[in-house]
Amino acid sequence: MKALLLVDIQNDFCPGGALEVKEGDQVVPIANQLMEHFDLVVATKDWHPANHGSFAANHLWRYPGQTIELDGLEQILWPIHCVQDSFGALLVKTLNTEKIEKIFQKGTDPNIDSYSGFFDNAHRKATGLGNFLKDKGVEEIYVMGLAQDYCVKYTILDALELGFKTYLIADGTRAVNLNPEDGDNAIKEMKAKGAIVINSNSLTK
């Protein structure tokens, strides 16, 4: 069985959001189109408490883009984003949520960030996504969403580690690009680890 995994298609990652990903909203129509071609669709959401340690505003004299140590891990500091129950944390309104069977929240622990939809960044806790997919008999995962160089990348790397045949839908994702080459480097890393890179049109023919 194959599943479509939509990563963090939330208001704060789209144009006008607190952590805007350039052209982030352009993945929405691709997601809506692809959902019709999958029996199982799941999604993830960043779901941070307001006191999350990855927010630059929660550290005196720090600003987004700086790096600190947070609970033993190197942590990039971000603008406040996807705070629980805020507008920014909602899935984008134009995303068709009727086909989404389950949404997995991540980043709920204020002491550790969670880029991957499967685990926190230290792999201390699982979100339940991996067991859910395996219980459903899923063997192949098709991943798209935001952002290519962070949450999409780490979700794909974990999916591969868990033994899923994993596809990146390249035109269905966009990168933050703190550095101009981050998105391209993320694709190279995912491919090197075994991800198969495709475009959405190969699924809709």
C-alpha cells in the first residue's frame, strides 16, 4: 500500500506567514490534485507551545538564524511560528482536508525541536506516524510539503531509516534556503540516502 504524506502545509509557512517559505502556497494545488490518487493521505503539523526553545524571541538578545545549544543539541533559532491553536498553525484554508485521514502533531515539547514527522530531532520520542503507517500496511510513502530543506528532508530521512520505500515529490515542496544552496543540497542528501525523486505529473498520468 502507498500513502501520501503532506508535511506542514500551514499558514505560517506560506506567503505572509511568520516563517514564510517563498512560493510555499504553490504546493497546495499539487496536494489537492494528488490526494485523489491515494487511498491513504496523512499530514503533519508543527504544533509548538509559545515557550518553545527554538524561538529566538525566547532567548535574550538572540535573533532568527543564530544557532544555540538546546537540551544538548545544536538548534537553529526561528521566528515564533505555528503556535498551538493560533491561526499560523492551521492548515492552509485552500488545502482539501477531507481526504486527510489523520494529522500528526510535532514540536510539542518546548525543550526539543521536531523537524521530522516521525521523531523529535534527537529521536527521543516518536509521533506515532511510523506505527500508524505500518499498521495500515503502507510500504511506499510519497512526501511533499514544507519545507524541503528541513521538515520534508528529515521526514524523508526517517522514513528511509524505518524501511519505507520513500519518494520526494519535488515540485510539491519548497525550501527555506537560509543559504541559497540549501534546497539543492537537501535533495542531494535525500537521494544519497535512497529517496526517489519524482514530479507530481508522474502520479497523475
